[in-house]
Amino acid sequence: MSTILTYISITDGKIKRSSLEVLTRCNELAEQHGMESSAIIISDNVTGAADQLKKYGPSVIYTIEDPIFKNHLNTPLLRALSIAMEKISPEVLAFASTESSKDILGALAANRKAASLADVSEFELTGNGVKAKRPVMASKIISSVEATGSPVILTVRSGSYDLVEKPADSKVEEIPFSFSDSDLNITLKEIISATGDKVDLSEAETVVAAGRGVKDEEGRKLIDELATVLNAGIGASRALTEAGDYDPSLQIGQTGKVVSPQLYIGIGISGAIQHVAGITNSKVIVAINKDPDAPIFEIADYGLVGDLYKVLPLFIEELKKVKRET
């Protein structure tokens, strides 16, 4: 039976939601085409993740465990994936579109003589490959792309598919692997974490984003308070990161992070194309801006015209009241 394989990304011991979204889609396609949907975990500790993954429906969970995978390093990960593809021979290998998957996609495709499709928002199987849609030009255009042959390797934008639990009696199979530090051409000296990113933006269910209208410390405190009440990730427009008001790692947009929360709240953000490209996969978009002609209102599900310094204190108080009552 042909296999469609999903790579499961793990950060700090937790499975990334975006990987489970991709697995959900692969489960659907496997059922439609009479294929086996499998998953692969590559980590320094796979036990907890493998147990958790059984709730999401793969027939087989392949694991590769080695201390070298505590941090992301291209060389051992590429070798592990090549070994896995050699053993499993999947028709399709699907990744969530993350910094690490973008880092290795080209090399892995070249290594396995595979076709590749990057950063797609939709994909389906054809008789001899994969058809997909891919946002381009700051998401102003959706490009239809196709890869033929086998295997096909692709990465999928976060938020493109809903996450669906599908408990299964998954078989867990370990793939032997060994790696020597002497095989590394690079040395990882230090990992510097981004400041202020309390909730991972790419995984956040709720995102509060600050724009140029957040002019001072008082405005930033209101953003922080709202994010705390909602347990939300904090993002910012390019104008604020370039001004040094927010860390560059919090920039949302075409040249920043692409987010796909259930709820996105843009505060004092005009809605420039560059920023909108990073929020189009949000399920619900709320905009607060004092300019009634701000472009963001054209894509917002809910809009409130008003001064954020007057609106947010009332909004935060109402949210606190609702939380107390529930």
C-alpha cells in the first residue's frame, strides 16, 4: 500500500499544532485514495510525543531518536530523513512550513531526487503527483502549481487546515540511526531566544498585534494587558519593530512571521499589504483603528472605529468581567 508521510515537528518537547494540521489533511487524502497515512518523529526524546500523536490518526508512527536532535541541525536531520524515506518509500512527504523545514527542503529534495512544492495553502493528490495552491506576491495572487512523479516533498502553511482528532491504535516503529559529532561541519555554540515572545506566534490560538497607532509606553502596556487576559501571543507591524518598540522576532507580515490563530486582533494597524500577507489564514480578524478608511477594515470580520487609548481599557475590563463570570 502506498504511503503518505507527515513529518512531526517538535519544539521544547511539544508537537507543533501546524504539524498536526498537516497530518489531518494527510489522513483525509489517505482515506480518499486508499493509502496509508503515517507520521515520523525525529527527536532526542520521542516517547511522549509518540503517545500524544496516537490521538491524531496515523496508522504507523515511525521514530528516530538520538541526542543529536536536541537542537535543530541540518546535517543529522537530513541524514535521518533520507534514511526514513529509503525505508518507508512514501509517495508524498509533507511538512508544516516552518523555519526548519524551509531550511532543509531543497537539500532533501535534491538528495532524494524528489519534486518539491514550498509553502502551499492547499494540496491534493493526482494520479501521478500533487496539485497545490500557493500564495505569492504578498498573498495578492494564488498560484496553481503541480509536481509529478514520486516522491513529492511539500511544506504547508500554518492554518491552512483545521486540526481534527482521530484516535487510532497506531503502530510505533523505531528506525535505527547513529550519528557522530565528527560528521558535523558546523558547531552550534549558542541559541539566543527572542525576547518578549511569551507565546509562540506561529502556534498561538490568539494573537494581539500592535501597529503604528500604539505610540508610547502606555499603549504598549495596554497591548500587554490585553494579551495577558486572552493568553495571546503579541505581534507587531514592521513600523514598530523597525522603531525598536518591539523585538524584530515579533514582526508579522510578508518579511516577518505568518500567523494563523483562531482570533487575531489588530490594534492601531492600518492594514498594509505587507502585514496582511501574514494574517490571511486567521480564522477571525478583529480591527481597532481610529481611521474609518483604514484598509484593514476591508478584511476584518469585526471592526471598531475608535481611539485605542479609550477603547482598550473598556474592552479589557469587559473581558475580565466575562472571565470572572465563567
